[in-house]
Amino acid sequence: MMDISIKIPTIETERLILRGWRESDLDGYFELLSDEEAMTFLGGVRTRHDAWRSIAGAIGHWALKGFGLFCVEEKQSQSCIGFCGPLCPEGWPDNEIGYGLQRSAQGKGYGTEAANAALTYAYRDLGWTTAISLIDPANSASQNIAKKLGAHKEQENVEVTHFTADIWRHLPPEQFLEQHA
Amino acid sequence: MTLDIPTIETERLILRGFTPQDFDDYVEVRIHPDNAKWLGSAQSKAQIYKHMMLVMGHWAMRGYGRFCVRRKDNDAMVGIIGALHPFDYPTPEMAYAVHPDQKGNGFAGEAVKACLKIAYQTWGWTQAISMIDPDNHASQSVARKCGATATGEIIQDRGYSLEIWQYPSPEAFFTANPDMAGAA
């Protein structure tokens, strides 16, 4: 019987590093989770305890599925500005690329840069054949990121566990990798 | 943070990390009415999966955590047993939730003792407790079989009143269980 261990890869983009989680990421991650405006479309504000549990959950998803959310680090500040990555917990309609950034990190193209890297990773390294993003019907910033990656809205107002979202379908692997990677 | 979960073998049990294949059995442990009344109200499968993610990620956050425990003879899930140390708790505790079909065989106590051994020998614990509802006699019985005693100290935790049970010190534990004193 094998012991269990995981190694979360590190992906470097022009301005960001997608990597495994560190204890010191709790501050930056909580800055996102405690920001009412940033969390409007991500299930509402959470406590610091919730943020701790959420990081543990992200790592646990890696352990169970072999993939999961990365910590998104801004190279310039060397701090956690949000999360991004492939995920598919129980009750999800399909393999997803999820993302969320602190308000102060929004509007700079970081979301697109991170999601692009995560989708490239999912197609190239995980061998995914398709991917979605679940986006609140009113979350235009997130929709813009999906559009920039070539995704299209496939289905509206889908009940996913405890929330409602539109399903945005990303380009298939070959097409995406040719156009974006 | 790294995540490394050892596998431990006892006389009748295997203690190891969870895999996706453990999910259905774990759902049975969580939703059975005998357990749900101590573990919180019955939850959806999505919530229970999130909890399984948390149980696994806890190992990375703390360096210790809870195991998926199965019987060696028939692979049946005995339960989820090991070290629990939430964000805002001052100390870790030994926590256990046992599958309703596997109660009364001494399995939980066997697993908790294995966890005390690794906690004292490898995780560096100098003491160990469990927090148990004063009405949860089955859970008290497990703690008692592992040498724990009720301290009478009650703490409030998310709407529950829980009594602190104290396990024997490392020295007392290995004196009482000399067969467990060998290297981990």
C-alpha cells in the first residue's frame, strides 16, 4: 500500500506564477475572500477560517484528483493575488477552469493570463478534451476573460450544487492551443 | 506546503489517505443518523466531497490529519480517524467518525491507539485530547478504551457543548501499551 503525496507544478507566465499553496498565501487569499465587491459573484464574503479551509480544500482536490486550483502569485509583488486552475469536485457538470482575483489585481489582464495558462496546462498536461467555466450571469468581468480565451456561452442558469451559473464552453484543445498557448 | 500521508497497518486495520474510490463509503459514514447527529445535520454529497477535500488538504496545512480506516479482512470502511486541528483551535484533537456497521468491534480504539503512537513518536505531540459530546456514549467508550479520562472541562464549539477527554501522556501511553513502543 503506497503512501500518498502530491507535487503541485509551477507555471510561469509573463507576469504571474501559478504554483502550490504556502502558509503565507493566507493573507492575500483572505484579502480576496473578505472583499465584498470581489466576492459578489463568488459566493459572498468569507471569514479567515473559511479562507484557511478553502486553501486546504484546494490542496485536497489536488490530492484526490491529481489537479486543482493554483495560487496565483504576482511576480512584481511576490504575493498571492487570487486563485486559478482546473477543478471538478462532486456535483460539477464538467471539468472547469476556475479563477478569481483580488479587486486590486483586476483590470490588468491578469485573469486572462492566468486562465490561459491553466487551460493550456489542462489540455497539454492533463489531457483534457474539453473544459468549461462556470460564471455568474451578471459577472461581466469574468465573462470577458472567457470571451478573450475564445469561450462561448453554452447554457444559462444551471444549478450547480449550491449556486446558479452560466456554462461557458472553451475552445477544443487543438484550436485553443493553436490560437492561444 | 507539502502533503504526505503515511500508510499505517495495525493488527486488523489499514490507515491511509483517502482516494476518490472511498467517497461512497465516506458518504455512508457521514449521513447515517447515528453519526449525523454528532457531525452536524445531514449534508449533500457535494458538501461531503468538499469535506473529504478538506480532510486531505489538512495534512498539508498541519503536517498531520485524519485517515481513511479500512478492515484488512474485507476492506470495509471502519471510518475516518486521526488528528483534527482546525484553523482557530489552540490544540489538535483525536477525532473519529465510525461507520455504523463497524461499531462495537474495538476497531475505532485500535485506530486511535495507532494515531496516538504516530502523534507521540512522529508528529511531536506531548499530549492528546478528544472533544466529545457529554451524551455521546459510544465515542466516550472509544476514548476510555484508549486510556483517556474525562476532565470535566466543557467548551462551546459551533453550538455544541463538548467535554475535553485527556489521553495518557506519551510515557504513560507506551508503558500501558508496551507492544506499541517500537519504532514507527
